[in-house]
Amino acid sequence: MESKIDLIMQEAGIEWDANTPNEDFPNFLKGPKRPFLLSWVTFTYAQDADKSNNWRDNEMGKKTIVIDAGHGAKDPGAVGPTQKNEKDFNLTMATKVEAILKDNPELKVLLTRRTDVFLELEERVSIANKANADVFVSIHANSNSNKAASGTQTYYMRPTSKNLANTLHKQLVEATGLRDRGVTYGSFYVIKHTKMDAVLLEVGFISNVVEEAALFDVDFQNRVALAIAKGLCTHVGVPFTGPDTKPTPTPVTPKPAETAPYPTMEVIVSGQDFVGYSIKNVTFVPSRPIGEMLGGKIGYTNGKVTINGDAVETVNINGIGHVPARVLTTVLGARIFWDKSNPKRVDIFPKL
């Protein structure tokens, strides 16, 4: 096998005896061809260094997207009426989105899992944080004991992630054709502890037999994957280079819009909007997001919300624990003002 010295000599056009002992090489370099050889070696290695630096610069210039397929292996997630597992839908969607984006020269796409394995929530978060990702998207299918529950919903936690949530949700609803359940605050671990813009997508209800069938329909999946991919490109400011098929409405039979179980209230907390409900002339507000914004520790025990460990009156609405607004004044010292000119609005402020 030729040595590196042999190859260098051949490239330089210099006659070289491969049997010359290595210790004689320094003496050879002192000969008349030394200036040419050293110049050539310097130029060659400078070119290699430039190539290496260019590759590194190109990699650093890319936007990094982490796609998280929820659940896996021993954790099937929700199970549909025909025994389809949420984990399988999640993984299929993650790999489809990756397939659309992987050839985009301005993106680096990572999956938290690409096979049926189980990852702790901390591991999923660690993958994204160690990669210094620009965006984290966790894909799921929703479930509810009410088998008629339906629709597409997008969750975010940090205010900085709301723009990502709005961008993806708009694309997602158009692609699914399902009921629009909106963009909602949610304190899920993976979007709470990641350091970048992060959202959790609930594409549809696997507990609804009609939507379960849609979630596992290939055409439906392809439309949704394309919508997610386009939304991600829009958010990170990268031109979309994948298939340019416009998502079309799903053939799923549309469900009539569900009416709120109680009259709604506009709840404003530190400039952020929330939906509350008036129940027998008492304003109930979503406990976790508002309670945490006001500095409380929110839990849920035996069907009741706890604030700093104390159980309080609770009404469960669409799977979310709501508590009377006045409870926040007694437990967390919040200041609450009802707008006399607009009885459907309440403003809540942290204690002074």
C-alpha cells in the first residue's frame, strides 16, 4: 500500500523511492525541489482546510428543527376504538415531515425517535436542547372519554412560542379539515423545558372512530405532514423546497361546532387573553396557566385543583380544571377587576 509520502510525491511530480528510509525524508526536503514541494503541500492543505471550514460554516448556518413523535414502545399513548395506537400515528407523521424537509439545504432535521422505542420526557427535551435547536414540535393524537370529541388543537407554553403555534395551526387546520379547537396554552413537559420555540400538536381525536380512521389514512397523513413542513419553513424563514401540493380538505365528515358549556368570559392576565366561563354568576378561569402566571404551584388531586397544596372548588371543562377567579385573590393575593361597561370581561393582576 502506498504511504502518504508516496502520494504526496506523486501529486507533486517528484521522483521518490518508496524504499527510502523515513529518516532520510528531512534530508530530501533540503534538496533543490524543497521550495516547490513545501509550496505545493501548503497550498493543498490550505484547500482542504477551506473545504472543512466551508462545511462547518454551512452546517452552522442551517436552522435546526427537532420533531418529537410522542410516546413509543411500552407507552402506546391513547388507543382508538379499533385498537390503533397513538404512538404509531405519531411516529409515522414525524418521519413523513422529516422526509419532506431533509433535502432542504437550509435545514437540519432531527427526530427524537425514528423507531418504536420509549424515551423519557427528559430525554426528548435533552435531544433538542443539546442540538441548540431553533424549533421543537411534538406530534400527538388527542383522546377524550367523550367519544364525540373532535378537532385539531395546538398547544404552546412560553409567549415566545405563540407565533410558531399560530403559524403551524393555521396550516394544520386547513390540511385536516377537522373542527378548529384553536391555539391553547398548555403546560406540557416537553414544551415547558425545551429552550427554543416549542409546540405540541394534537392533530385529531383517536378516541373518535371517524377521526381515528382519518389519522391512519395515508392521503390524510401526507397532507398533514406537508402542512407541518410548510409551517415550519415559514416560521424559521426558510424557503420551502418540498413537494408543492396544496393541502386539500379531508374527506372526514365535518362535525358541527360545539357550543361552550357556559357563557364565556374574556379573561386578561398580564396582557394575555384567556377564556373563562360564567357559572351561576361566578367567573371560573383555567387554573394552571393563570395560577402559574400569578406565582402559584398548581396540582390536581382527587378531581380537584390544588393551589400551593390546598384543594379549591373545581369545575372540569373540556378536560381543563377551572377555579373561581376570587379564589386567586385569597390564595395568591391576585387583584381582580370586573369591567362594569363590559360584564363579560375580567382583568387579573399579580399581587403588589
